[in-house]
Amino acid sequence: MAKKKQKKQEKPYRIHKLYEVKEGSIQRKTKPCPKCGPGVFMAKHKDRYHCGKCGYTEFVNVNA
């Protein structure tokens, strides 16, 4: 008989890393996607911002 594969345990999503509180108001740390709207965050990479939902990418000039 074939052995059963164990499921990979998912890490919990850390939403506290997306927001911060300054002077009594909540601010987002990352940019929202301009195509998807304010509810979808863009991932911050070393040289770009990328939306995982629609694939929109903004490149950041690192050398400047």
C-alpha cells in the first residue's frame, strides 16, 4: 500500500504586520493595489511592489 502524505501545516496569517497605530489612528504599512482597490494589499519586495490577486507590478528604482 502507498503511504499517506502528511499535510503541510499552514502558518497563521499575521495581520498585525500590515497596520500600525499612530496618534490614535490606524495606518496601513503597505500600498493598496490601484486596480483592485483599497481592500487588497500589494506585497513589498526588494525592488518592486506586486499584487497577488491581479498581477499588477510597480518597480522601484533601487539605484537612485
